[in-house]
Amino acid sequence: MTKPFDGLAHSYKQLWSDTERGRAQRAAVWREIDRLFQPGDRVLDLGCGTGDDALHLAELGVEVFGIDAAPKMVEVARNRGVKAETLAIEDLHTLRGAFTGAISNFGALNCVADIRFVAAHLARLLEPAGAVAICLMGRFCFTDWRHVAKRWLGRTSWRGLVIYYPTSRQIRSTFAPWFEFERRVSIARGDHQLYIFRRRLEC
């Protein structure tokens, strides 16, 4: 179901990207991912939204290809010059090509029930030692007490979508068969958690 995100596509900039909180959190993520990729790298953006991360990496000489389940989000991204197509993360198995690395920012993977499926297909698409940076809302966050209970339970519903809140242990074990864990970075005092992995040389 993409309607909630389609409805936010043309107001996303005002609602998140241009807010003080949004700018601060995105800048914190960029400080981490900027050192993962080099000019000429080809990076897959899972849940690219309106293309903010893709455009940032493009300024560093990184080629980014984005996918998103919401057609209107993809439309906005394309109009900004981002290479993107409408494709749900759950349909990652249909994607072909080779990538140096991959990113997924601000909870796109919280909408996916089977992250192990995502990890397995990222291993297929990425070159050995390719970096993966995923930023999502974790199970435990005490910066906003309104959300503590729903995160603690591991899942909730938002505008008709099921949102999942995996633990750090679950994320690491899910990627472990194909990726080496490098580090976890708390974003905005735990509002989001950024995980950095490297694809194993043999998997």
C-alpha cells in the first residue's frame, strides 16, 4: 500500500526535509555514509523517497539508482534529476545489475516484514566488500514518550500500513549470513539507528 506516501510526496519537503529535526538527522546520516562511497561508485537507494540522499551523494560523484513503492515519490525524485523507478523493496528479487553499495534511510525498511529477504538479495546485487547503510526506527527509543509503547511491542499500524520495529540483535543476525557488521550509530539520541555492513567476500 503506497497511498500514505503518495499523499505526502509533494509536501514531504515542508513536513520533514526542511524542518530543523529533518535537516539535523539527515546531516548525521550523511556524515557516516559520505566516507563509505567514492566518486564513480554505483549505489542502490532502497526507499529513495523524493531523492534527497541520492542528490547529496550525486554531488560527491556517486551514481545513485533509487527505488520506491510510491509512484508520486518517484515522480518527485525524477523531476529533481534522480534516476529512480517505482519498485517495492519486497520486489527486490526482480532487480538486475551490479552495485558498489546500498543505502536505505529513515525507516523505509520499517515497512518491510521480511528483512532477511532484503539482505539476501542485496548480497546478490552488491560487489564483494560493498557497503550497506540502513537507517531505521529501532525497538527501543525514549526520546519521545508517545511512541515508547508501540515500539516496545515491535509493531504498530500507521495510516493502514504495518510498521515493524526490529531490535539491534535482530538486524545484525538477519544480515549476518551475507554481511559483516561494522558499526551502529545512534541518530538523534536513538530516534533512528544507522547500521553499517560490508558484504562478505564469499557468501
